[in-house]
Amino acid sequence: MSLYSFLKKVFRLQFRVMGWKVHGVENFPKNGPAILVSNHVSVWDPVVAACSVPLEVSFMAKEELFSNVLLGRIFQSLGAFPVKRGQGDTSAIRNSLKVLKEGKVLGLFPEGTRSKSGELQKGFSGMVLLMEKSQAPIVPMRVNGTQNLLTRGWGQIEVIVGTPISPEQLKAPEGVENRREWAADQIMKAIDHLTV
């Protein structure tokens, strides 16, 4: 059993005990490639998101998490890879496209950082670039109740998986100046509108 599978089993058991609910998992593709995009309010979001879907997810994560050699190796063994935030990181783009080319699931938090207020922030258009180059569908996800998960998360953890959005569905209408920014806004709206 891989480290990913072992940890997934452990955390799924813990989250079930805490009253974790997942809605719409039937919407998730049976196989990759796919780009999972979610809101981001807690350090627990990648763990909760990964436990909520049937396929393994390779997350793009901030470079600072890899500065500790031991933690960096653990993250890499779980399929994660670093991104330099606030700049065009060609290495992260290459790694993302490699994941998708191999028919796997790429996990992104398009806000770029956690939302302190819990309100959805603007999404970066890099996810649209990856969708265009890979032709992989975008799968919107909303994670709720992960703030202070270990102290106040009991009975509050809820995940909603939306229906996949194909590249064709995100073609900007005539007259739109920045088509990637327009498409990114549509994806963020899809996340924002996910309800039970």
C-alpha cells in the first residue's frame, strides 16, 4: 500500500467520525485527466479534498512547504509539487501538464492563498491555461467547515463536488478582451454557486 493510500484511509476514518459529508461525488470523473479546483480556507483543505474523491490527486502547493527537506520529501511522495506564487512559474506549469498528460488528477486552489474571511476570492487564470493545453475538464469543488477543523470541525466538514466543465463550455463570447480571465471568473462562480 502506498503512503498516499494509507494516509487517505486514516484521514477518511477520522473525518467520518467527525461527521464529514460529501455531496456530488458521483460527478467526479471515473478517470483522468481532470483538474480539481476548490476554494481555500484552511491548511486542511488539500487533505479533505483528496479524501473526498475516488482518484489520487496531485496538488500544486506553495514552494515554502518544501523548504523543510523531510516534509518536502513527504509531499513529493504524495504527488505534490511546488509553485512559486506571484510569478509565472514555468516549472510548476510543466509539472502540472505532466500530471495531466499521464491521465491523472491535478489539484489546484486558484485563489492562490487561504481566504481569511471565508469569502471566495478572485481566481488566477493559470488554471485556464492548463485546461486549454491539456484539454482536461475542470471539476469545481467547495469545501466547508475546515477552519479550526480539529477544535470546532465536528459535524461541520462538508464537501460539494460539482459537474465537470469542459474546455468547450468555457469559450469566451465575442468581444471579451481577456478570455482566460473571463473563463477563470466563470470557474470561480461555479465554485461559489455549489450548494446542497
